[in-house]
Amino acid sequence: MFVYQKKLEYPVRISNPNPALAKIIISQYGGPDGELGASLRYLSQRYSMPYPEIKGLLTDIGTEELGHLEMVGTLVHQLTRNMKDDDVKKAGLETYFVDHTAGVFPQFASGYPWSAATMQVTGDVLADLNEDLAAEQKARVTYDNILRLSDDPDVNNVIRFLREREIVHYQRFGEALRLATDRLDQKNIYAINPAFDK
Amino acid sequence: MFVYQKKLEYPVRISNPNPALAKIIISQYGGPDGELGASLRYLSQRYSMPYPEIKGLLTDIGTEELGHLEMVGTLVHQLTRNMKDDDVKKAGLETYFVDHTAGVFPQFASGYPWSAATMQVTGDVLADLNEDLAAEQKARVTYDNILRLSDDPDVNNVIRFLREREIVHYQRFGEALRLATDRLDQKNIYAINPAFDK
Amino acid sequence: MFVYQKKLEYPVRISNPNPALAKIIISQYGGPDGELGASLRYLSQRYSMPYPEIKGLLTDIGTEELGHLEMVGTLVHQLTRNMKDDDVKKAGLETYFVDHTAGVFPQFASGYPWSAATMQVTGDVLADLNEDLAAEQKARVTYDNILRLSDDPDVNNVIRFLREREIVHYQRFGEALRLATDRLDQKNIYAINPAFDK
Amino acid sequence: MFVYQKKLEYPVRISNPNPALAKIIISQYGGPDGELGASLRYLSQRYSMPYPEIKGLLTDIGTEELGHLEMVGTLVHQLTRNMKDDDVKKAGLETYFVDHTAGVFPQFASGYPWSAATMQVTGDVLADLNEDLAAEQKARVTYDNILRLSDDPDVNNVIRFLREREIVHYQRFGEALRLATDRLDQKNIYAINPAFDK
Amino acid sequence: MFVYQKKLEYPVRISNPNPALAKIIISQYGGPDGELGASLRYLSQRYSMPYPEIKGLLTDIGTEELGHLEMVGTLVHQLTRNMKDDDVKKAGLETYFVDHTAGVFPQFASGYPWSAATMQVTGDVLADLNEDLAAEQKARVTYDNILRLSDDPDVNNVIRFLREREIVHYQRFGEALRLATDRLDQKNIYAINPAFDK
Amino acid sequence: MFVYQKKLEYPVRISNPNPALAKIIISQYGGPDGELGASLRYLSQRYSMPYPEIKGLLTDIGTEELGHLEMVGTLVHQLTRNMKDDDVKKAGLETYFVDHTAGVFPQFASGYPWSAATMQVTGDVLADLNEDLAAEQKARVTYDNILRLSDDPDVNNVIRFLREREIVHYQRFGEALRLATDRLDQKNIYAINPAFDK
């Protein structure tokens, strides 16, 4: 089970609302490579993971990503706070606004509601860990792209923190993949389905 | 942020694997009215909720639902543990198995990957709370239906616990709706968009 | 069965085309909380509704919403009539135009084609009526938001009429919920599945 | 606007419940080529149709398909009426039942909620009418396939009626296409966008 | 099987990058009526097509459309080459850029990832060929609309070539439909399911 | 452009129709980790790939996967050939049959039409190659699972061939990732967006 602590993993304090920026940052809330997908991917994969230390890693990173999801939601909220009608129009946020006002909805930047089709849980150690490595790289690119489009230091500090964490997670999943590969029986390589085979 | 505690809110100990039952219980993991949608709905709505006590309620229930998601994932995992090929066929689980083996994937019972289109965040107090009341009722129906199709006491004890919690949440959201309605300015009734108007 | 009458429930006569406004109003045609979803939700729920007067209410409101869908389609059509290429660009309507020219397509403002995942039919009296109450509130918010972004009186008169109807429907569904709750057997409360149990 | 008449276009009286049959007939309610898509396609295309008689045809057929949708919903309802838990299991209806009990939900037979991505409105006379011809043929195939899997005369009489209507609609749309082609200016052939060009 | 030839069916050489134009042309890559859907539709339908010459036609056109997909991808790539951050913003391409940088992703212009729900394979000669006729008309409209919004001759030459090919394909599918209709047994008309009936 | 050669990369000759097996093999046609997604992913990523040899690799493997898609389509077709109505029911193929008869449609085994949301094109060398490594592993698991559920040697020979190719592709993409990493400037590591930066 999860316990909520009323603080963010890293503080978010935006001085200047900027709905146009919120419009792209929402992709890290509910986009194809955002924090919702990351968290749910790892927290779902752990049930069928046979190695306790990798199961623990999935739980740890999955739980941390829940906290990142909260940070991104906070960014979107602070960037859209106290909008006036004209701000909505200037920012090109009308299509979001008509359905969600200034609420934080898990969607791609384009408006596509988040779908679990963007992630996988295969019940296979090697496939799941490769999926996780790819997820961390794709999240890193998304943060890269936000940094290219934003010049607000209040936002960029937070994005840089989150981006760094993805790189660390990529390294941790790389270690887990090596650990898992070492443990696999020669005959079993590329064929293991641990939850099913044991 | 969230802290993981290595225990379930209510214990899950299934003696008899039953993949056919897992096939319908997965709907409470990633179905249209399952725990993923519940949790994400409440944790997303809280950013634009203007009343601190209702914001706190959304956070509390959203966090509890994360724990329920974990319980449902554990149910699915224990019911599909140690399956043999023939078990898959007997349970009619082939279409799930080919893509996810015995991994726990957030999908409708029919196989539709969970979509955020099943939930809403409107940035409006009254609309969001009505959405939440409906969500709790629909989750309750899903648990009703699982109870009708299952006669495994190990499963049903867990389902009854979860079902009871939905009824409590329904009551809590009902109280919140009354509280919110009382606070609304007469002129503003049915028109409030707190995150936008203040 | 349905009979078409060649008049709108409320007249729509737009003097000034305004494709930028059509871009957000389309959400009431095929958006997450628009008239298509409303109509189909009620007309689908009525089959399993056990109480004749609530079944009649679902049919009446569902049929009226079909007429509202027609009014919204007429709004979108009149606002995009006689567009020139430059009008498309000025209005930021290019992505809609490339696929639908000036046709009226049931989609979210963002371009997501309408999906039945946005609605539910549970076969349960209490869950369905709570779903309906939420639907009316969410539609009301969408109309609120259109009013905030539009200053065309020809449009706003129509939107205000439609918004008023949603509030009336909310009240009617509230009465239906009380009526249904009163009829439920004490033991059965929160557990009824009328189509299945009778 | 639409007026509801409390009778079906063709009577539906099923003597023997048969949930397994309902499971495939639901595809004519909310499947890729079912009555919902047909009705909404025609009723949406009429706004941009420049020729009054074809506009009228789209309205007429679209309205009739609303009545067919009601007939199919009635079929599904009567086939699933008074189910017992065991009936659900014998019919293989568990995945539908867990989410919708015996409610009538607009989905593919596979469980995919109906999506407007299955239809088009292009704002172009020739493209829309070709789309409609294809829709009628695909609906006809769906009815063919239901007839192949069903041997219940109560059901098959209704299906045969509906199938006949699709063939008539195909002929009507074929005539409309010839009429539209005749009217097109030579220079304009294959390039018309009437709502936009006039 | 397929062999790749390192040349385009028709050359694409764009002198002036124009990301705003790429934003709408992407719809011919992965939009509702684009080349991906065309190609996959025909290459999928051929398995159940009983007449060898129509099967060959589906293979030929399906293979050509793969080449058109490549041409459209090349267009999008050349139009977005060497973008600077400011170009992204000026073109209104931020929501695409955040998730795909300048990569070519199969999506609607609105951002909806391509879905096979936009196409059909019915296993029926008449339905499949009507579907194909509609597909060609809808693709033609999409090209019409691109031509209306673009005044770059480098782009328009390519679009005109592709548009011409759709018109030729429409004629070829029309001939195939006549051929198929002629061959159908009188009794069998509108009822054939060749893969199933033979 | 692509040239079609009228032979399969590896022969498919199924002696015994087996629609129940087709029902799961379809996932390699249009499932989350099937050949359609593989092919389209690689053929789409190549536009923004800056290194010619990796661009060539993406083209080669993408083209080969098109041939695999054809082999899987042929498998599904031969397994469902000459079905009788009773075969459809015995195989539990009714929900597929009602919409597609014996046509080959790109869908998940569960019936979800293939969606491009299952793949990514990020315009980033490292992210795209990690995505590709994951794709190959997930495809390998799908083939593993088919082998567990099938005991038809005619099918399994083909599946084993396809599975072997995925393992080879995984190795090739691993080499490409090392090659790309070596070329990256130290400062640029994890931050490259080649199509954008050059």
C-alpha cells in the first residue's frame, strides 16, 4: 500500500503563469512517454518478476514516478493558475480549456487521452526490462524537448531534476538486465516466462 | 510524494489458482470502472479543487485506491500463478496469454487497454464530485458482478472488503458535494470554475 | 422508432461565420461530455431500467439530446460556412480541415474521434442514474466554458438555451434517483442489478 | 428535431433468451459496421451536403437507422433477459457481464467501445456517398454472418428485415451518387468541396 | 515478400522547410484516409479475395501505396529538417515536437495515433471493394485539401502526383467491382463470403 | 519504393485448419507486439536517423518485417480456410467472425484494432534504438507463447523461423546502439536529437 506525504520530491514554485508551456508539459503527465505510463508500467510488471531485488527495484522506481507524476501535475496547475479568458486564447489552449477548464487531465499534448496501449507487461523478465529501458530513454527525450521550448528557469530546474532521475533509472534498469541475464539458464535464454514456468 | 509500505491494506491469500476468475477480475485493475481509473481521477482532480478539505479527501481516497489497485493486481497474480498450458486453454485465457503471459496488464476484461477517456477532470467542483459519485457506484456494480460469478471464499472476502470501501467513498463524496454546494455563492451555482475564476 | 421534424428545438441563425469558435463548439457534438454521448447513454440505459417512469424519462431526455446534437451540428456548420483558405489558417482549423473540410465530424475539440469509452451502461439503476447526473454536470461545464470564450450573441443565445436544458435534466435525474432509492428494498440497497435479478 | 414513437419499426419478440447470440448481435449496436455508426454517419454528413434531395435522403436514412439501433438494442435486451449466473458462464458472456451486467452497451462484439474513427465525414459529396455505399455493404455482411451463426427464427426474422433495409439503402445511395455525379461541373469532377467552395 | 528499392516512385525535393505544412501533410502518413491505411487495407484484404486478378490488383495497389507512404514520410521529413526551436513555435508544432521531435510518426493531423478502426476487412468481395472505392475517394479529398492550404510548388507537384494515382486506383477498383458482380451467382448476390462459403 | 515478389520469405503450408489457433496468431499480425508495428516502427524511424548504416538497417529490417506480416497473414488465412459455421463456434471465433468473416484484420487477439499508440518514433537515436530492442524482445515473447499453445508442426516451424529472426534483429539493433553510442559526442550523450540539432 501507499502512504501520501504532503511534500513534493523536489519543490515546484512557478512565478509566472504560462499556459502555452503547460500545453506541452501535460505530455509528461499523460503523454505516450510520461510519468503515468512509467509508474503504472513498473508497478504492474512487478507481480510477475521472479527476482526479489528486481521486483523491489520496480516497486521503488514505480513509486518514485508516482511522485514525479505529482510534480508534473503541480507544474501544469501552477502554469495555468488564475488564467483569464484572453490568456486561454493567447496560449492556444482553447481546445483543452473547453473540456477541462484548468483541471489537470492525463493526456498527450495533442489531446489524446492516455492509453495503456502505450505500455506493455509481458510477464517475461528480458522483455519487460528492455521495455523499461526504452521507456526511460523516451521520457528523457520528452524532457529534452521541453527544455528546448522553455526558457523559464522555475520550470527548467524542475524539468532538469526529473530528467536526471530518468537517466539514473535507465542505469538501474541496465544493471537489472545484466543481473537477470546472468541468472538465466543457458537453455532458457530468450524463452523465459517466469510466472508461468516455475 | 508517495511512500510504499510492503503490506496490503487487506491480506490476499488465494489457495486455488483460477485463471478464468482472473479474466474478469482484471477489469477492476484496468477496466472502465476499476481502481486505476478511480485513483487517477481523484489524484488528478485535486489540483483544481479550491476547498482544502475536499482536496484532502481526493488525495486520501486517491491514495487508498492505489493500494486497492495493488490488491487487485495481487489477486490476478495469485489466481494465474503456476498455470500450465492446458490451464490457459481451459480458462479461455489464450488471447490474454499470448500478449501478456501471466503478467498483470491494465485492461478491460475484454482486452481493451485502459484509456483515460473513461474518466474526466473538469476543473469544476460540482462536475468533478458528481463524476466521483458515479465512479464509486460503477465500481460497486463491478464488484457485485464479480461476487455473482465467483464462489471462491478467498477471493470473495477481498472483493467484499473492496466493495465496502467504495460504498464508504460514495458517502464521503456525497458529504463533500453537500459541503461544496453550501459554499457556493447563490449567483454562482452551477457555473463555478474555481481554478479559473478566482 | 424516431420521426424527424424539420425544425430545430431552438432556432440557430448565425450572422458571422467564425471557424475558430466552431473548433471548440465541436466538443458538444462529439466531445467527452457532448450531446452525442448524452443521447446514446440515455437511449442505451433504458433497456435495462426496471421502472417504467424512469425508462420513459431516459427515452424523453435521450430523444431531446438527439435534437440538441442537431442544434450543435447546425452551429458548427453555420460557423464554418463559406470559409476561404485563409479563414481556415487564421482560425487555426487546418488540422480539422485536412480531414473533414467543412463537414461536421463527431470528435473532441482536440480531434479525438468520439469513443463510447466516455460513457457507461451498467444495467444497475443507481449506477446508471449517478452516471447521468455526472454527465449533465459535465455538459454544463462545457457550455460554461464555451460562454467564456465566445462573445457572439447569436451563438451564446443558443448555448444558453442548451445549458439551461442540462440543468433541468440534472434536476430530473436527481428526482429519478430519489424515486429509485425509495423503491429499493432495504437489503438490496447498492446491490441491485434489475435486469439480471428479476 | 426528433420525436419518439413508442413502437418499433418491425416487432421484436424473442421467445428464448440466448446470451451467446446477444454477444455477436451487439456488434450491430456498437460494432464497426453497426447501426450507431450508420445513423451518426448520415446524420452528420447532411450539414455539408449541397443538394437538398440528397440531404433529405441522408436525414431519412439516418433517422431510420436510429430506429434500427433501437431494434438491435431490443434484441440484445430480450436475449439476455432473466439471465442466471450460470447462463452468463455457459454463454461465455463473463467479460461483458462484469462491466455491463445485462445493460446494452455500444461496443464491438470483441468489447471495443464504439469509436467515431470507424466512420468519416469529409464535406465532399463523392467521398461521403462512397463511404455510405461501403457502410451499407459492410452492415449487410454483418447481418449475413449473424444469420450464419443463428438458427432462432424469432431473431432471424428481425435480422432479415434489417438486412433487406441495408440493401435498399445501398440502392438509394447508388442513385444519389449518380445524381451527384451528373450535377458536377466537368472541371470540378473529383475536386468538389461544396461547403467550402460555394 | 517485399524488396526495397532505394528510390522514390516520384522524386521529392523540397527547397523550403515549412513545418506548418508538415503538420497537415502528416495526415496522409497516418491519418484516417492516409497511405498507411490504404496500403494495409488492400494488403490485408487479398487473403480472402477469391478472384486471382482482383487479388493481384489488391497486392499491386497495396504495394504501390507503401511507396506512397514513403513519399509522404519524405515530404514530412524534408519540411521539418533543420528546424530551430523558434521554427517549432512559429509553426504551431509544439505538441507534435514534444513527443516526436522531428521524427515521422503515423498519426492524424490532430495527433490521434493511427488506428486500424479506420479500415475494414470483411472477407466479402462486394463489401471490401466498396470499402476500397470509398478509401480512394477519401484520400483524394485529403489531397484536395492539402492543395488548398499549400502554395509551395515543390510540395504541390508531389501531392498532385499522389492525387492522380488515387483517381486511377478508384477506377481500377470500380472495374474490379463490376468484374466481381458479373461473376456472382444470381442467388448469391449480396450474400457471398467467399473465404467461408467455398 | 517497394517491389512485391510472389513468394514468402519462408513457406507456409498448413495441412489442418485450426481457427482456434488463428485466434491467437492474429496478434502477430496486428497485436501490440506484432509484425505490423515492427515494420511501421522501423520504416518510420529511418527518416530522422542520422547515421546511414543504421538508417539502412532500419530499412532492411522494416522491409523484412513486411514479409513477416505477410507470412503471419498467410498463417491466419490457411488456418481459417473453409470453415463451416460449426467450426466458428467450436473455435470460439464468433466475435471475430461476425465482423470479419474469414478476412485477415490487423487486431490484437482480444479484438482491439491495431493502434500506433503501441509504438514510438522520437527522432532521437538512443530512444529509438532502445524502443526497437524492446520491440524485438516483446515479439519474441509473443512467439514463445504461441509455441506453448500450439502443437501443430506446420505452424510451429513457421513460428520458430519468425522467432529466430526476432532474435537476430535484437542482436543487430544492439550492435547499432553500441555504434551510435560510440559516435555521440561526450557532451551530447543522452541529449541528442539529430534531425533537429544538426
